[in-house]
Amino acid sequence: MPELIKVRPTKIELVKLKRRLSLAQRVQKIVKDRLSILTMEFLQTARDTVEAKRKLLDELSKLYKALSVAAGYHGYIALEKELIATEVDLKVTAGLGNVAGVRIPSFELMGNTKPMRGYNLVDTSSWLDRAAQLSEEWLRAIVELAELQRNFELLAMEINRTKRITNALEYIVIPRLQATIHYLKMKFEERDREEKARLKRVKVLVARG
Amino acid sequence: MPKPLQDEVKQSPYERMLQECLSGELRIVNAGLPQSQKRLAALLNEKYPHVVCNDGSTHLFKKSELEYLASIIDTDEQKALPLPMLIELGANQAEAAIICEGKVEEKIISKALNMPVTCEERRIRIYKPQLALLRRKFKTTTVYVFSPKMVA
């Protein structure tokens, strides 16, 4: 039997409790909806994170291979000389988005679509072009992964919190309110019965008297 | 049978906290709604495309998403498309509804889901698995609305 809420056994309290119960039930529905949406988003983010990680590692291994070939072709010193010119400031736009009440970060690589192509095209080979192209893709992948990873953590935390609220509503708040309402109703019925019995007794006494 | 509870009148701190928590929860779910929507054409011209939310924070759109949207509709439709698109969640847990103003949303959702959809009473109704697909394509250009009217 759930614990009773400490209230005065009056009709006003009963009305108040009924209102609270209806509010709690509405909130429960909204919270459950929110939980299902958060879970859906979480699963999607988890899938995307795995995919992004796999892509990142693939691209990294391809990039190392391409860079090794380019280094072999040009030699380390020449390659380093060319790559000094490619140093550019990368711009990442960071903002916030909202998923069912959770503030999640959003990152996007901005500006130049080819940030790694600052070297001399005449003195370099297509091997370096390939390495540059792969490093650009890798940069995008790492920004994407950073966003997904953080979203994943934030959604997980929010799901935990929402689950606790849902459970509290389902197993504590609503049963307590229902039990108290039931108790108050029984109490009022009992009072009515007592009143009737008292009136009958008075009637008998009056008739005798 | 539990003991009668006539003496205590005041609400316990736990109960009070719970009430605050519940009302806070209602505030949280729709805090991220935009104060007003912006047209796609206007957002494409902004350096940092964003809208201001009800709680005063900003909701940033990804340029790549806006460009994708612009690529699937023509210029007149870009001027008519309000963003972010609102996805309404209500009583029926298996369904969601996209609030739409005209035919543009219909066209976009049809293309994104690769199936025909119809707009009835300013709503395009889709199922939850389709919602996941839609959200995957339009992460920043869609937001959820929890409608207490529909929940009641």
C-alpha cells in the first residue's frame, strides 16, 4: 500500500488532490513522450557516432598511407617546405541546438572548402593533392565526431534524469495521490454513514419522547 | 490500513520539491521553441543562421542543411518555407505531426522520406520510424513541440 500524503480530511483538500493527480498524470504523459523521443535520438546518435568513428579511423589510415607515399615521392624536407604554406586558421562555428529540451552543441567547419590547399601546385605531385584531400575529409570527420560524442553524452545524462522522474511519477507520486484520494473518499462515506445512524437514533428518541 | 492523517496540514518539503520539479519539467520541454520562425531565403543570407528561443537562447542552423534544403526547392518556395519546422508530439505515441503552412513542407518531407505525404488540417502525419529518418536529415532545421492540449 502506498504511503498517504499528509492532508486534512476536507472536501477542499480532496478537490486539490484531484487537481494534483490530473497534473501529475499529464506531466507523466509528457515526460514519457519526451523519454521516447530522447531514446530515439540517443540511439540515432549512437549509430551515427559509431559510423563517424569508423569513418574517422578509415580516413586516418588512408591519410597516413597517402602522406607516406607523398613523403616518399618528394622527400621529407621538400614536403615540409611545401606544407608550411598550407597553415591556415580553421574556423569552426559552434552553436547550440535543442532536442526535446536538451541543449546540445552543434559544430560546423566554416569558410574555405579546401583549407589544406595552400601549397604550390607546380612543384608538387598529385600524391600530395590526394593527401590534402584526405586530410580535409578527416578534419570534417573529426568535427562531426566531436559534436556527436558530446550529444551522445548529454542525451544519455538527460535520459537518466528523465527516467528517474518517470519512475518517481509512476511508482511514488501518482500511487500516493490515488491512495490519499481513495482514503479521503472512504473517510467521507464513513462520515455520511455515521451521520445517518445518528439521525436515525435521534428520530427514535424523539418518537419515544 | 494506514493511520489517519488529520493533524498535519503543511505540505512536506519533499512534496513541495516534487511540485516544483513537475512544473519545471513542463517548462523545460518547450523552452527550446523558437519565438518566431524565419524564412529559408532570409536564413541563407545570414552569416550565422539562427533563431531566438523562448528561453532567450539561440538555435543555430547548419549551413549545410540549409543548402541541402535550398537545393531541393525553388527560389519562390525558399521565401515561403518557415524554419525551424515544428514536429508536434501528442496523445498518439506512434505518430508525430509536422506543422505546415503550405505545400513546401509537403514537398520537402516527400523528398526526404521518398514517399508521398499529404497535409491535412495544417499537419503532415508521419510514423515514429519515419520521424527518425527525417531527424537524421534535418537535425537543426526541425524542433519538437510537446502539445499539452493533445496530451490531456
